[in-house]
Amino acid sequence: MIELDVQDETSVNAAVAQVIAEQRCIDVLIHNAGHMTFGPAEAFTPEQLAKEYDVNVVGTQRLNRAALPHMRTGGGEPLMIWVGSTSTRGGSPPYLGPYFAAKAGMDSLAVSYAGEVSRWGIESVIVSPGVYTTGTSHFAHADHPADTARAAEYANGPTRELGDQAMKGDEAVQTDDMDPADIGREIVRLVAMPYGKRPFRVTVDPTDGGADEINKIGDRVRAAYLERAGMGDTLHPTRQPC
């Protein structure tokens, strides 16, 4: 285990350099860093919104810029896994706006990257977990609006019950057998799959919030467009010589 802060470019570069020095290559890159927010979107300051994007979106860019030059030219069977969220397509309760927006941004970036790195031999998978509030401190560690006066207007207005409803709604859809470790086990399964045979997107959502159905449509449209535009080969990685 090594230290890596996705918000610090120096830390990211040092971590990747250490891996390369010790292992000489990067086989799998997993974008899993993320942070939660909870509260009325209007009450979050622009600086807070930028911070949320910095962790959930810009952090992946820092790591990609450090790691991909090695993955693009190292040969082998490199794999990039993006851990997103069903919230980008499925049921989306109120009061999680900055988090949802950042996760949607990361998902969009992941789709673009997949087509751009496939000819370099890099395979991409987006893993979309559902709502796991048990065992994850889902709300306890969330950032709250810095503009407390604006937040108070929502707390005392017609939306006074909305925060509790959103929290209880997320908890209500949980099933007794939901285990956050299932996401890790799914990632292990994906890593072990044969190169070039992995699905582009996997949903881990026992509550079936609907994201899987919507994503299938979007991914099918994307694939059809790329085929028509003469770039169908970018849907799968092209193995590069070592």
C-alpha cells in the first residue's frame, strides 16, 4: 500500500512513479475515489461544488495523466475500471445534487476515455454501484452546505421534511443482504476475466433502481453510432505488442 491523494498532483505522480519503479508496469487502474454531499444544492457555495468535482472528476484526470503514458506503451493487457454510481441514470433523490452531478461528469469522462485508449490496448469498464448506506457511513461523512442561512430557508420552508425523506428513502430501498464488499468482489471478477471479453458497464444494485436498463440503451446507441461512423473498433481494445 502506498499513499496517493487524488487532489494533489505531486502525490499522484510520486505514487505512480513508485509503482513503476517497483513493478515496471501498471496492469489495472481503478478510479474509486469519491466524496458525498448532502443538502439543498442552492446552499452549497461554488467553491464547494468545485471541490466535489475536484475529488470525483478532476482527481481521475490527475491519475490518468500520470499512469496512462505507462499503460499505453507497456504492452500486456492493461485495464481501467471506473467506479461510478447508479445515480447518474437511475433513481435520484433530492439533496444529493453536487455528488450526483460530479458522478455524472466522471461517467461521461469515462465513456470518452474508453474510445480514446482502446487502440492503445487499454480495456475500460464502468462499474455502477447502487445505494449502499449500510456499512459505508453514507451520510455521516458527507459535506454539508457552507451557506447555512440559505440551507435554513430550505429547512424551514415547504421543503422542511425533504432531507429526512431523502435519507429515509435511500435507507428504505436497502435489502437485508446488501454488502458493500459485493462491489469489491465484482471488481475482482472483472479483473480476472479474459482480456477483450469484459462488459463495458456493470451494475451492482440489488435494489434494481433502474440505472441498468437506461444505461443499456445509452451504451447501445453509443455503439451503433461508432459503428456507423467507422470507429467500431474503438468499442474493444486492440492488443499492442510488448
